[in-house]
Amino acid sequence: MQVCLNGGRSAADGAHVPLTPDELARSAAEAVAAGATEVHVHPRTPCGRESLSARVVGPVVAALRARAGVPVGVTTGAWAEPDPEARLERVRSWTVLPDFASVNWHEPGAGELAGLLLARGVGVEAGIWSGTDGAARFAASPLGPRVLRVLAEVTDPGPAAAEVSAHALLTALGAAHGRPVLLHGEEGGAWPVLRLAARRGLATRIGLEDTLRLPDGRLAPSNGRLVAAGLAQYGAARRGA
């Protein structure tokens, strides 16, 4: 179970959303204590903007690694650095390397970015989003067999639509170059897709990036509570409960 700590959330989503390196490290440690086996994070500048700068990524990765003690992954989303060449330069400048990074295969320059990360010894999560041509691009990529895993991301926020899209996305991925698949949803689709991942025997993730709410609809007070609930839901779905 991966925990996704913050994503595109901001302080407007609640004080419990971790943003600073110290907040992220404490939240990650709590999530790991609840059963998370790795961490995915969106590093932020002091003003809260997502950034791929070495001065931002390094302290966050170091803090999480020291406190959580599990593999740490970061985003490389185009929203943090829209220009593909500038994104490559940012990654080249990293001095503290994460264990893995997610690369969204539908974004411009994905192949070049994934190749650079692999050359630097950073594992690559191939982000394949529903509603994009990411699956087709990934199927044609010579880097496919070298990625750490496929991060199958269902973007439909509604529960019913998310399940339909998840099945379609998995079909489009096919054998996925033989790589493991981590399947997850967002917002109202987060919990149905997590249970589907369990029924399919796939890895999954949960955290404040994907949903602010527990399965019963209550606001989640922390990433740790979401991980605990996620593991309970996953186990029940695997048992057919």
C-alpha cells in the first residue's frame, strides 16, 4: 500500500494536509506506522507551489527517508514544470535522488524524462491516466520493460464511472510490458477503485492526494487514518466480504 501524502492539495483543503518537509515527514511516519510500505509526494516551495527544483525536492526526500524509512517517490508532473527541456534540467540538477518518480506518459517529453531518470538510477512509475493516449504510447515505448511499475490512474471522480474507466484502462494496458500495476482512483472513485484493485490482486495507494474522505464519507483526519482504512478495505475486498 502506497501512501500519497498531498498531491495538488493546499492549505485551503485543511490544516491536516502536509506541505512542509517536516509536516510531510511526520505524516509519512504515521502512515508507515499504519501499514504503508512506500511514499509518494509532491514537494512544495515555502509558498506552497509545486516544484521540481533540487532545492525543494532534496530536503523533502531527505526528511521523508529519515523519518519514514521506506522508499520515497516524487511527481514529475508537467504542472510543476511545463517546459519539457526545463523539466529535464531540473531532474539533472537533483543531488538527493528519490527512490522512484512518476512520469505521466501522456505528457510531452515523457520518454526522454523517463530515460534520464533511469540513467540516474531512479525507478520510474509509468503514469497511465484514463481518458488519455498514455496506454498506447506506453505500449509502443522501448522503455516499457525497464520501468519499476505502471501507475494506472483513474481520473473519473464518480464511483460508478470510475469502476468502468478502471476496467477499460486495465484492458488498454494489456500485459503492460510485464510490469507490475498499481491501480488507484481519485475523489469519489478512490474507494471503489481501491476495492477493485484488491479483487484483481493489484497494488494500490491511498492518501490525501486522492481523497479527503474515509470510506464512510467522514473527513479523514490524516494520511495514517486513510492508510489504516485502505488496508481494511483492501483485505475485506480480497476476502470477498
